[in-house]
Amino acid sequence: MNLLASIRRIPLTFRIPAMVALLMIVVSAIISERVLSRLYETQRQHMAAVAGTYLDGLSMALVPAVLRGDIWETYDILDRTRSTYGALAPLETIVTGRDGRVLASSHPKSVAPLAELPEEYADRAPEEDGMKIDWDKRTGFGKRELVYQGRTVGAIHASFDISHLIAERREVLNTLLATNAVLATAFAVVGYLLARRMVQPVKTLADHMRSGTSATLLPIAVEEFPSREGEFAELFHGFNALVEAERERSALTLKLAEEEKLASLGRLASSMAHEINNPLGGLFNCIDTLKRHGQDETVRQASLSLLERGLTGIRDVVRAALATYRPDRSGRALTLQDLDDVQLLVGPEIARRQQTLSWERCPGTPSLAALSGVAVRQALLNLVLNASAAAGDSGKVTVQSRVDPETCALVLSVGDNGPGLSSHALEVLVATDPAPASRIGNGLGLWMVRKMVDEAGGFIKVGTSDIAGALVEVHLPLKNPLEVNNAA
């Protein structure tokens, strides 16, 4: 498996030429084996034909002498045929009689008359064509029985030099190896060039897709397109269309998110205007009182105290709104004051609807530096506003924040006594693959909550609240056990 994994990591531009070269080597080995086998059979048949001609001609001349057992005449025939068959150049020729003993040989010094047939001849039984070739000793052995009137009266044994056949085989083998090596190299080079050219569009596409993980996804330039129209050109056009669609979707998402934020601010602004306008009337009355009765110490102190309380309330409301919607503080870490500001922001809306708000904040002062203050504030604000809208006039809304020591997470729970969440809202909050922002419509606030939770690595649980309505729990990991200990 490790070897296979290592092979797969090799670039395709090298794997294809290597596979082509390997295929050429295998094909060359098979072709070479078949060529050499065919050459072997051809050489053997040629050798058997030539040797057969020699033995046939010699047997016709030797039969009378062998019948008479005439050794000298047999020697004379062997000597005279040596010049006749000089081109064949047999190494040695031995004639045996009826008893199998040597009657005569072309080299009488090495094989004496009436001696036993040498083992190198006796141990080599000829095949069907009368030949037996020993390639290791570079010698071919032939045998022809001498038959007279259907009876075997002797035999001729001959050995032939086959060095020229071996040399021919070696020359053919070297030619095959050289030719196959050249062809394999040529095909490997051509395969490399073709593979590199074929893979180049894929590499270009992969580089653009890889760059999109760390930066903005860029379309493929026209000069990088293939020179000819085809599948890769269509793929590049499709990629560019996808990049353009993604850009439009991102722009639309940002626009919708901004519109949702402005819509939330607008809903709050109407209530906040009422909340600010009420104390302003009292403040103007205090100023009028100071103008008329400012010399009275008691009246002056009471009026100044009322002015301070009214201005402090207005300041807190404005500060909370700025902290939520001012973009230059988007990187600020979450604090418990952010949660208190959400309570202050939704206060006018709750009062306008004559609702009951139960707000329970987590005890202690944990450091929530792992979470974004603006993102969590906005998400909690959206959940509370949705719960207020679901609860209706004179309804009930519950908000609880706590730190779960088991999961090391900040848990924000928002409940109401409304009719419950719709199927569309459930899909946005807890679906494995929620719809993109461009198709959310009126549920963009919930989509922003889901997006914040996913980016923080948390999760959302949906259930039924204690007051018989919907309950949404947002679990945000703190990533630091010390934060849990501080909050416990």
C-alpha cells in the first residue's frame, strides 16, 4: 500500500511516460522472445535439412561397405566425402556396425575402430528430424540408420559446428535490444511531451482553484486558454462562469447582510427614538425650572440630578447602538457588557409591545476573548428580536447566558411563548447543508446567526421553552479551560 501511495504521488507528467516506456519494454520482451523462438526453429530446420542431405548421401555409399564389414572401404568413403561436403564442415563422422561398435570414423586417432561409441553420441537421442542441438557446446548431433532390405545394418553419427548459428542469434538479439531501447526512449519522450501538454490545462485549473483557498478566486485569463476549442476550453469557460457567479453571490450576500443589519437598526431606532424623546421632555422641563428657580439650592440640586440621570440613560442607549453597528470595532473580543448592551437595545421594543423580558446573565466575569464581540452581539440581538416578534404583544421572552463546564462553551438560550419555529427557520438553523444567503429571503437574520455559529465552530440546538414556545440554544466553544473556571 505504501508503494502504491508513493506511485500515486508521482506527477502525472512522469507517470504516463514511465508507463509507456514500461509497456514498450514488456512488448519488446514478448516480441524478442517470439522472434528468437522463430529464429531458433528456422535455424534448427535449416541445420536438419543440410545434415539430412549429408547423411542421406553418405548412407547410400556406406551400405555395401558396412554389410561386408570393410573398414578400409568405409574410411575411404568418409575421406572422399569430406571434400564433397566441405561447405557443411562436419566436426566428426562415426560409422557403427550391426553390433553398435565403431567401424570407422573421420578422426581415427580419437575414435579407434571396433571401439565403443563415445558417450557424447550415445547419450543424445535425435528428435523426429534426426537432429539434436546442444547450444551450450555449440554443437549439433545427427544420426542416420543404415537399412538394407528392411534390416538395420549400422548407423552414421555426425557432429556439426553451429557457432555461426549462435553468432547469428546474438546479432539478432543485439539488434532487437538496440531497436527496442531506441523505440522505448522515443516513445517515453513523446509520451512525456504529450502528457505534459495534455495535463497543462488541468494544472492551470488546479492552480486557480488552489489559489482560491487562500485569496480571492480569480478567473482564468484568456491567454491561458487552450489554443483549440474542446473539452478543456469548455471547462475553463465553466470555471470562469462559476467564479463570476460566486462573486455576484458574495456581493449579494454582503448587501443582504447589510440590509438586514439596517433593518434591525431601523426597528430598534423607532423604539429608541421614543425612549430618548420621553426623557428629553423632562430634561427641557428641568432646564426651564433652572432658569426660573435656579437660585433655590434644593430646586437646583433636584433638577441637576434629574438631568444627570436622563442624560446617562440617553448616553447608554446611544453607546450600545454604536457598539453593535460601528464597523471599526468588528475585531473586538466579547465581554459580558456586550450581553448587557443587548438587553438595553431590545428594552424599547419590549416596552413598545408591552412584553415581559426575563434576562439571566451568566455569573462571574469570564474572559471571552475567543469570541467576536460584534458578531455575538448581533446574533443574540437577532434571536431576541425574532423571539419578540414571535411572542407578539403582551408576550414573554426569556434570555439566559451560561458557561457549560463539560463542553467548555458559552451557551446563549432565547425562548418565547409564540407558536414555535417554522420549517423554514429550522432549515436555516439546524440543517446540515443550509441554503445560501441569496435564497434565504426574510430569514436572513437567522442565517447570519447560523453563519456566526459555524465560523466559531459551535452548534445550535432547537427545542421547546419552559413557557411553551420555541427555544434556541447557541453553543459557542471558548477554547480555553481557564475561561470556564473563571465563569464557574
